Amino acid sequence: MTVRPVARDRRLRRPDRVYPGYVLDLDGTVYLGSEPLPGAVESIAALHAIGSRFVFLSNNPLERSGTYAARLRSMGVPVDDGDVVSSIDALIGYLRERPARRILAIAEGLVQDELRAAGHELTDEPGLADAVVVSWDRTFTYEKLQRAFTAVRNGARLIATNADPYCPTPEGGMPDCGALLAAIEVSTGVAAEAVVGKPSAHIARVALERLGLPPGEVVMVGDRLLTDVAMARAAGMVGALVLTGASSLDDLAETAAAAEPDFVIANLDQLIPDQPKRSPA
């Protein structure tokens, strides 16, 4: 996936001040593949030096939060492990509040390991499951679809880590959890009771708790209108769309009010206004 420069456009709207807090999406916002996106590292460092706080957010459940933090540090981004929140964190928090007796996990090994570590019992038998957890699973098969179908039709709850249809990659993208969830929902006729990653209130609450700031003093920055910006609007945060990933300027014309961004920037260096003004934290 090639990142093309965005020409000056009247639809671009950059912030006019520096905010106390920022929640940044990762894939397609801070980096693409193993490379940081233009202006990302420098802009985060500059805002960090001013005193702004950061939390990094990912719907991608294929790695632990600490692994994402280590990747950011290798790129030169100052971040602690606790500054990264993933959809796995949101999933564990959701199940802590709404526990399941036995879980059928349509997921890769990491998510299964994290569920077991949190004290949950997993099963491959659809008849024993009272919850089906769906995550991004690159080993997804028709057999797994059949097991999930049978469990849900037997009354098991349906929960998903995220609803992204695909994940941006340098090669053009990969089908994500949303594609697998759609297959289960369409075949069973049952909608998931919760999608705990973006744009849900579950992961937004975790991010805001980590920052310790009121929503109105936090900018959520991401490359997807229907996840990043929609979550910001629903949670009361300021929403900023960055044009380095999934959504484009043309998508703005069809955007519903619930996903209308407050700011539209070509890349992260436009988070810094021409004449920085900061409101107190």
C-alpha cells in the first residue's frame, strides 16, 4: 500500500491548539507495516515534549499490548507498555463484567492464551459453549464457522474483538475480524451482543481511564471514519481523521453525522497548529 501525498484541500482542517491528551490509532495512522508514516514520530515527540499525554489504540488482536509498545519504541516513539490498549484488553474487561462459563474461541493462539490467563474455560464443543468469541483468525476454516454457527444457534452469546472488515498492510490489506463476524452473523441470523474494540464504548472507556482526562480534552486520531471517528464522537472526544490509511477525502461526502470528524489532516504532523495554543489539562 503506497502512501500518496495529499494536496492542499479546503476539506483539510487542522487543530488550532494543542490538546492535553491524544488517543492514536496504530495501523494506518502511526505506522504501516514495519515503517512509521511520514511525520508521525516527530509529531508525537513534539507534542510529548509540550506535555501532552498519549494512549495508543489498536483493534488488531494478533499481538500483546507490550509488543506494540516495543515496536513503537523501536521507531523512536516514547511509550510505556501501559500506554497501549488493544481490543484484547477491552475483551478481557468486558468478560470480567459479563462472564461466560465456557467460551468457544474463533481466534488465534494469543487470544486463547489471554482468555485462559484471565481465568476463562475454553471449549471446542459447540454444545458446551455459552459464549462464542470471534477475533481476527488467519486460520479460519469452514469447520470453525460450523462450530460457531452451531453454538450460536444453540443459544451461545456472540462477542467480537472488532468489526474491521480488513486491516491495511503494505501489500494492500488482509481480511480482518469483521469479515469473519459477518459470516457468523449472516449464517445464524444473530447479531453480536458486543463488539468490544473500536468504535465501542468499552475500549473508549479503557483509553480515557489510562489518560485520566475528560473526553473533551482528548483528540482521537485515526484513519477510519466508521471506527476511529465514530468512537470519538460517541465518547465525547474530539475526532480527527488522518488520510494515511483506510478513509479518503472522498469518503467524507457520504459520512453520517455520527462519524463526522472535527479535523481532517493529511498526516500526523498537522496535529501541531501553526501557532500552538494549549488549553490547561
